Amino acid sequence: MFFPQLQGVDRMVTVFTICFALQLMIAVAITTNVSVMVKADYYSSIAVNLLNGHGFVGEPKGDPILWRAPLYPAFLAMVYGLWGEENASAVMITQVLLAAMTDTLVWWIGSQLYSKTVGLLAAIGFAMYPLSAYYTVRFMPEPLFTLILTGVSATLVWAIHSGRAAHFAIVGVLVALAALIKPVALGFAPFLVLYLLYRGRQEPRRAV
């Protein structure tokens, strides 16, 4: 088993640190060697206008943008408020942190369902996946969306183990948050319902 001398939180912090270092190293390598269009679509423009009080628009006094979900531009606006407007380095580092959190959740899910070794290999595999690192250097919602959607899976595992209705409610809240980043997440909800009904088929009333 990896890290036999570490327990609980210490092991999780170690996994997070390893994955953060891998994600950051690959992200820097991509920005150094590949021509990347960092600012894509309207996300950054919306964030700047949100920060400056102009609303959910692509330009001041423009029409509200209805075809982009609100949570990622709000996230960008928060980063801009802390580190300066359209600060590409701050966005990249923040999104690498999100990606490392996703890796840690992957490790936890793998550890719960299989073993600590499987969890670690899965986390490192995702941390070294170039497309994951590629999105961390762009002003795009994938790092935040992937974190929340992985959180849905992790919370579902937790809720199934505990059997508590409140924990299943948290799964629903996370699905809603994911939908506020990319509405396609709503397509995940029916499959969660079917899976839970299947899991609880011996006690259908409780499952419902």
C-alpha cells in the first residue's frame, strides 16, 4: 500500500500535494510549448462586467447573455476581484487547485470502492491527463465543472454508505450547482435516480 505510515487527513493532503505539483508542471509545460487561446468565448468579458457592476453582459450596456450559465463567470469575477482583472496566472493557479481537488476526490472514490492503490493510480492518471491540464490554463468552465461533478459522485458514495436522506439532498444540491456551470449536468440526474431506485429495490418505499 502507498504511504503506509500516513493516516486519514495526512494521506489526503499528500495525494493533493502530489496531484497539484503534477497538474501545475503539465500546465506550465503547455503554456510554454503550445499556443493556447487563453480567453475563450464570453466568460472573461462577463466576469469583468460582473465585477464592475454592469451585470451579466459581454460589454457595458450590452444585452444580457442568456446562453451562458452564471456560476463560472461569477467564479472568474471572484478571482479577478482578488488578483486583478483578467490575471491569467491567477486563473491558472486557481484552476490547478480545483483540478488537484478533483484528483483528490478521484483518489477517495477509488479508495472507497476498490483500494487505496487503485485510488492513487486513478488520481495520478487524471492529474497527468494532458487535456485536463490544458483546460486549467484557459478561461473555461471545465475545471470547476469537473470538480463539482466529481463531487456528485463522491457524495453519492458517501450517501449510499450512510443511508441518510440529508446526504442524498447534498447530492441534489451539487447536481444543481453543476447545472449552473454547464446545464448538461441535468442529464445526469435521471441516471442517479434510476441507480438509487435499483440500489434500493429491496426496500422500494425507502428508495423513493
